[in-house]
Amino acid sequence: MTGSDAMQRVIEQMQQARGPLSKLRNIGIIAHIDAGKTTVSERILYYTGRSHKMGEVHDGESIMDFDPEERARGITIGSAATYCEWKGRRINLIDTPGHVDFTAEVERALRVLDGAVGVFCAVAGVQPQSETVWRQANRYGVPRIAFVNKMDRTGADFEKCLASMRRRLGAKPVPVVWPIGAGAEFRGVLDLVRGEQILYDDEDMLGKDPRHEPVPDSGPLRELYEQRRAELVEAIADHSDDILERFLEGLEVSQEQIETILRAATVLGLVTPVLCGTALKNKGVQRLLDAIVDLLPSPLELGAIEGEDPDTGEPVLLEPTPEAPLAAMAFKTVADKTGDLTYVRVYAGKLEKGVQVYNANKRKRERIGRIYRMHADKRELVEQLPAGEIGAVVGLKHTLTGDTLCSEQRKIALGSLRFPEPVISQAIWPKRTGDKDKLGDALAALAKEDPTFRRFTDEETGEVIIAGMGELHLEILTNRLRRDFKVEIETGPPRVAYRQTLRREVEVEARHIKQTGGHGQFAVAHIRFTPVESGSEIEFEDTITGGVVPKEYIPSVEKGIRAECERGGEAGFPLTSIKAVLFDGKYHPVDSSDMAFQAAGRLAMRLALEKGGAQLLEPMMQFEVQTPEEYLSAVIGDLNTRRAEIQEIGSEGDLKTVRGLIPVAETFAYTTTLRSLSQGRATSSLEPAAYAPVPKGIADKVYEEARKAKREKALAAR
């Protein structure tokens, strides 16, 4: 389908959309931490009449940040869902976290949303986590509009923010309003679509009644308006032959024409409409609400729901209407006293109380209990959720994040969600021995909620290990164990999630032959092991010919190799980025077995490590530090001592920006050090990158410490 055909299809869907579903918007607020997402959400709730008081994040009174940890820290940790109405349209709204440790919350929210509002700081522009969430939205094809926040701050620069969106996001920002003034002089916006100026009087601090006035007929403001409106028309003319023709002939383009093409181009991801304001000072949010309902799509405008039959793999298409067979995705689970609360997005059909549905991923039946519409931590009991709606269900037994609920008569699987692997871990144990089972149950509940949280038991020491996305992630989870699950715990220091690979290609012969009377054990495997690109998983291939290893035993060899890779050899660090090729072997018609060839696979991996040598790998983080220039040399000096690879030093307003890679092992307590170096004026952001080889001297030390710890724990376990 050509670009013009796609535009025409979307325009036709917009024109044909009728009924309640056409007036529904499912949106999320996404951005870097501290860009003002939650404040924007609070103002949306206030102006739509959903709340009657503006909750402030800095006062710990935000409606959307209702968790005690969120209120105490002033940040969003878990995505919160609510709903409101604006000008006859219903908006389902999800406010997402901005901290990198909680990127899974953004991932699962974006998977089920039809549109998003990216919030950017007018001073800092595009920040690291802004890039992360933008890429996540790209992955799911989510249409977006942007809101440049904090226009009242000193150093606010709307044009510079637009430039950073083009440069760092590869976006095509199209301003639909233009700020009148900036910093302390910011007093309103020029509406480039509607041809008016919207002014905010300081006396009206709640911002409920901004003044809408015509743009002056002459003067600097008129010139600015005409210049920026011409740029808007030129930007959308690329997507409409009719508007292009009128633009070239110097003819007027109507508001309706602009909104039609702008909306269609937004739905297709061709442009990103941009608005601006200052949410904290109550300026610009009503115009943002207008843009949400005018420019972001309803479920109908996104077309048929695509999935596949879980039994046959055949494509399945369902219309996004209540009359279609059921298709819903579970995107979040929260442990609750009355039973697990599972958040769902209904794509087609209806989710009805008391009805039996089918989990296409688990291939199990579920019965729908109580159904709620959510308003942050408050619930409204409903009998059903029709197509397009977002809500929560209590009591599902088998359903986890990413599972599809459907009709057993018309099965459909909607795909799954991808989450990053944990980068740090720590040991955990109960203060009281009698709380061991209680701790296990609590950890299982947290793992069910959070796809980026892992817990496992060290087989040699019996020690329970928890793993997560960062120090803050694990700190909040352990606080929840104490507060919500009433388990008193102790924890060990954070650990880096090291991995290993081979240094070079090797071939080994693994002979597992034992004879103890009766049936013995016999398996011989010739395997070639090759290190592959960092970040790859364990690959297995067999090139056996002539039946020297029977087909039924080949998976056993692979199973043994993978088991040894997970065990991590002597040091206990899992092996990765290795390709194993089984090319020869021997078997005995009586003494060979599944267990014998598994043992040969494990032995082969151990021999490969001995012969090829182990290369220790460590997780790296992409970092960005923003600091006043006077502290730049101290910041760089500290980064150098932490083995950081500095890739770029640039300027963002009055700040210097340092970007690069740093090992996770060197980031513990970095925020505290940075505050000390800069008198609290520098900020930093981290994002998981890739695994990289550890320098030999450091690797030797890590290996020795790991062996020593295992010996000590093994002795203590006796």
C-alpha cells in the first residue's frame, strides 16, 4: 500500500467511524523522569472534572502516584490507569514511570494503547529515557503527539526542543501551537490551526478560563503567526496533494482540512504534532486535551485486530467491535488481598462477568469474576468491558502479563511482550527462620507482578537470590516485602549479573562411559563450540550423518549443554553468546540413554571451558550526565575512574552533557557521588546497553572472589 493509499484509508475510516467506540481514546503519558508526566496527568483529571483538586507530586498528594513509595520519592514507579471525559469523548489514560528501572511498566502500557503523549522538558529537550520510551512506542507503532512542558523555566527553548526531537528521535515534529514568550515571559500560545492566541492571566492561577483572542492584524505577533502557520501547512502538504496544490497557489487552507490531514498523518506515524505549556502553572493543558481527542485515533481507526490461531498458527483478523468474538490482552498483574488484580485491554467482543473464557497462551479456561474500571487505586464495579475498553479483573488463576483471553470457539493469540533481562542481583533471607515459606510466597507474588524481577535458589548454597533492573528497583521491591507482605528480611550487597563466553573456538570429545553391572551408561559426543556476537543466546546445531547419534538423543545433548551453561561452570556465571555444533559421536544400543547423552553434553561444555578459556562479560549502561560547566572536569575525572567510555560531550542550554557507556559494577551509589561533586546541581540517567568483555585484571579478581564465596558458603552449608 502506497503512502497516499494509506492516508486515504485512514481518512475514510475516520469519516465512517460512528458510535461510542469512535469517541474513545486510549492514551498513555510517556517521558523521561521528572519531565512532568504525572503533573500533566493531574491537570488532565482536574480540567476534565475527574478530580476537584490538583494533586501535586512534590507535596505527595498526586492522585496517580498513590503508592507510598511513589509519594515518598516523588516519582512514578508503577503505571496507573484512570478515565475521564473531554468534549464528549471518553479518555482512558495510563500514566507511566520515567525511571529506567521501571521500563517494563512503559513496555506493557504501550503494547495496549492506541496513542501516547510524549512529554518533554523545554529546557533539557530530549533526555535519555525519552529516547527509550520513544523507541518502545516505535516498536508497537503507537501514534504520538508531544507536549513541551516547563515553558516557564529559565532557559526554556521551544525551537531547540524541536531540533532535539528531530536529531535524537528521528521524529518529524509539527508544531500546532507556538509559544508566546518563554521563561518568566511565557504567557500563552499562538494556535496555528485555529488561528487565535490563547492567553493565561496570572490572576487565574488555576488556568480554567484562558482568554481566546484573535491574532493581531499586524505587528511582530502577526508575522510570527503567519510564518509558523505556513510551516505547518507546508509540513502536512507532503501528505496531501490537495493541500500541496493550495499551498503552491497561495490559497487559504481551512482548519478542517488541516485537522483531517494532520490526524491521518499522526495515526500513520508520519508526523508528531507538538504543543507546549507549563502543567505546574496550569497553562496549555486544555489545548493538549483538544489535541488528544482531535488528533489521536479511536480503536476503530486503527483497523482490524491481527493475531494468529494458537493451534494452527494461521492469521486471524477480528473487527474492533463489541459484536466480534472476544480478544483481550492481560498487560499487568497486581497482588491484592482479594485476589490478583489483572489489568486487561479488550480489543474485540466483550469481557463479561461470570463468563468462561480461554487463555490462548496457557491453553486453559478462566472464569471472569469481578470486573472494574480503575481510577488510580480506586475501583468502579462494572458488569462488562466492551471492545476498546481498559479495566481490571479479579481472581484469574492462570493468566499472566502478555496472555490473550479469547473465545474458545474463535481462538486468537495477540502476540507477547518483550522485557529486558535483570542486570543486578542480591541475596535475601528472612530474619526469622519460620518466615521462610512466607518469604517464598511473597517473592512469587512479586515475580508474577513484575516481568523484570527474578528470584531463584543457588543450588550449591541454598541461598535465595533476587535480581532486577537496578538498585532502586530492588530497594523498592524489598521495601514492599516489609510493608505489604509483612516479612522482615535481610539482604546482601548488590551483585553484578556477570555472564561468560568462550575466548576462542574449540572442538571437544565428551565421553560419558560407565559400567557398574547390568545396564551401563554410554554416550560420546564430538562438539565444536564457537563464541558468537555478544548478546546472543546459546545456539545449538547438529550436523550428524549416518545415525552415529540417534535422533532421539540429539535433544538430550543440547539439554545437557544448556544446563551447564546455566550453572556457569566453577565460577557460577551463566554462559552466553556461544554456538555449539554436534558433528560426530557414538552410542551403544543397550547402554545409551537420554540421561547418558545429557551428561555428555554437560561434560562437553565443561571441557570447552577448560580448553577454550572463559571470557567474563559484564552488563554495560548507556549513561548521560548533565552538569553545569564548572563541574565538568570533576564529573569526567570521576567517570574515568569508573571505567566509563565517554562517547560525546555536548551542550544542552546552559548545561554540559556527557554521554557514553559505563559498567554496571561502577554505578552503585553513583548518584550520591555526583551530587557531592556538583553540589547537587548535576543529574544523571542510565539505560541498559549490552554486555562487554571485562579487563583481565578485574576479571581475575571477580573470578577469585566468586570461587572464595562459593567455598565459604559450601562450608557453611555443611
